[in-house]
Amino acid sequence: MKEISINLNFEIRSVWVESSETLLDVLRDKLGVKSPKCGCERGDCGACTVLLDGKPVRSCLILAVEADKHDIITVEGLSADKLSALQEAFIQYNSFQCGFCAPGIILAVTELLQKNPHPSLLEIKESIAGHLCRCTGYTPIFDAILAISKGDK
Amino acid sequence: MALAHDFDYARPQSMAEVLDLLNTHRDKAKILAGGTDLIVSIKEAMMAPELLIDIKEIPDLGQIHREGEQIVIGAGVTFTQLLEDPLIKSHFPMLWDAAATVASTGIRNRATLAGNICSAVPSLDSAPALLCYEATVHCESKSGLRQIPIHEWFLAPRKTLLQPDELLSKIEMPIPPRNSTGIYLKLGRYNGEDLAQAGWGIWLDTENHYRIAHCALAPIPKRAPEIEALLNGNALSDALIERAAALVESAIKPITDIRSSREYRVHISRVMLKRGLLAARARLQGEEVEPKALLGGFA
């Protein structure tokens, strides 16, 4: 076992892990952060996405030991005080049903909007390619993000 | 829950440490950069290393820089870094196109170019560009440095010239002449995390020199010398493009797999080569070309 220290949602957290534990499992099972979801476990579905040093990554393909001394943000960190405008838009546009894909998509798009506050539909599609949603057909997700992009909210 | 297979993890701070570890552990050790292939392989029990050597804290390996007339891409450089580098976009458009088609943003933020060619699956998107830009692969070990031309690198699916005690430390490419350009066309079934059903890289210059390479269409990615020989010295014309397309079937050895049939791969390759040649010429003439739009665009 190794002790690692992660800046998780703006709070330093220390935890003992095996080398072979994934970041996803440690976040969910040892640190109690449940928004990253375990979907395909091979990087295809995007449900386990977290922001690592500000960039969306697949936490199912990262070892917890690799995250030692790095910054991790999950949806819990985005909405510590109140929901972000993007989260509000997801509610307004009914952009999720089961909710399994929503944390990953919200994190990916949060990063996109930081780099590019007014993305086109094409740029939005590119940023969430690799995030599978089986409920919505994606249209309400695009609508919510486009509303933010156009500054409606 | 940990991965079923247990291993040790090292995060060395210098090249010397990496090479020492590799020399001691050899094929029991695996280099960990992005991990997007490696962790999947361990999860699926295709590999069972005893030690993972994380190279992400070795500063030089994370850099793209220019050395004279060469560009040097370190082993830790991710596809996102390639996409954000102005030198790649302006001088190596085919590599930029390829990087943009690799999986999804979340994967590109971790996955490395070096890892892509070490995994060496037949469909690897970066290979046609590296073959057309005539890259050199640098492999370091305690016994020294080997510089391997990319066209010798791939041996078979998932097999390369890399030895167990070696680290692929960097990939070097000569800066192409100003009067040349390239394009990479990838056919996948959907955007985000799909492997290529077929990939074609096309390079040309204003003096009618051509370089053509493909992936996912043979056991290893390859140049197509017979097509290059037909094209070289000739300006593109409808008749020439038809003759080039007629050579496609003999230039590739596709298989039928879960992603497409052999027959479809042959058919679509003719289409891709024709559209790719015209698109590369358009790019050479200064037009903006979006490769994804050439094959049906976004789903």
C-alpha cells in the first residue's frame, strides 16, 4: 500500500491505495465521491470522467497512484456552493433522464466552456464525442449547452 | 476494487532511473505514459506486468520542440498537446488530422503518440502520418541509443522493434518543405472512441511528388509504393486518380472483422484515396479542408 495525497474538489485528501487500484474506484469506494460512474471500464463511455489538473480524463484508465499530488475535480466540486449555469441549463432542458452520463458530460463541457465560451454545435459534439447517453438522444444535451454558448443563461 | 492483477508502480525522476529499472526488470516491466491502452490490456488480462514505470515526471519527455530542421516529440506528449501545438498544425497537417481523430477528448488528454506506435495495433491513426513524414524513432537503453526509421518499426500486429530493456524516448521528423502538404482520412462508424475501419494518409508537393500510406488495411500500417510510383511526376487528373484507385486492391491486405468486411474496406479505400488526393491538392492550393466532412461528416 502507498499513501497518496490528492487535491480533491479543493480539499487535500490523503488515502492509502494499492498500485493496482484505479482512480475511479478510489474516488467512489475510499473517498466517497460518487458522481464519477463506472460504465464500460475501458474508456469508451465517458461516465467516469473527472477533471485532472483541469482536463477531462477517464478515471477508469488512471491508477490512483498516478493522481498523487494532482488536482481532481468532480461534479461535487463544481457545485459546492450552488449549481453552475451549465447544471441549471441541464435541468431546464431536461438534458438527462437516468443521470448516468450527466456528470461526465457536465465536466467535459465545463472545460470546453472555459477554453471556448461560445462553442459551435460542431465543437460541442466534438467535446462530448465519447460520452455515451442512452436516454436522451443527445438533443436536449446539445440544447442546454447551446443555450449557455449563446449566452441565454 | 483493484485491478485483478497486482503490480508495483515506480515514478522515476530521470532517464537514468528509467533505464536502470528497465534493465533490471526487462519484460516484467511496462512503461506507463497515458495508460489508455496499457490499463485496458491489464484489465483484460492481455498483459501481466510486475512493474509499471510511470515516465510522466521526466520533464524532457513531455515536450515538443524544434531542433534545426527537425521536430522532436517526446514520449510523454499527448494527442491534445499535438493538437494545441502551432508547429504541428502548420507543418504537419496530416499528423494534426490524425491526432484529431484519435478516440475522444478525454482519451486524447492522456494518450501519447509514442504509446500509440508502441501499442502498434493495425488501425493506429498516427502511423500513416509518421510514415509519410518519414519519422525516426529513438529507443534508449543502458547499452545506448538506436534510431529506427518508422518504416522498419512495425513488425506485426502489436509487435515492434522495441526491445524489453528499451524506452521509446522520442520521435523525430524532418520539417517538410513549404511547398508540400498532407491530409489524413479516417473512416470510423461514429465519432469518439471508434477505431479506424480504414485510414489513408496522403502527402504531396507542388512538384508532383507523392507519399501515400494506410492503416487498418493490412497487418501493419504501410506506405503504398506502387501507388506512389504511378503518381510521382504527374499532375493530378481525373484519369490519373482513376488509375491510382485501380491499384488500391493490390496495395492493401484487409481482413473482415467486427468493424467491416474485407470487400467494404477495398471499396471505401478507393473512395478515400480519390477524395483524399483531391482534398490534399485543395489544401496545397490554400483551401481550408475538413477531412471529416469528406466522409459524411459528423453523425
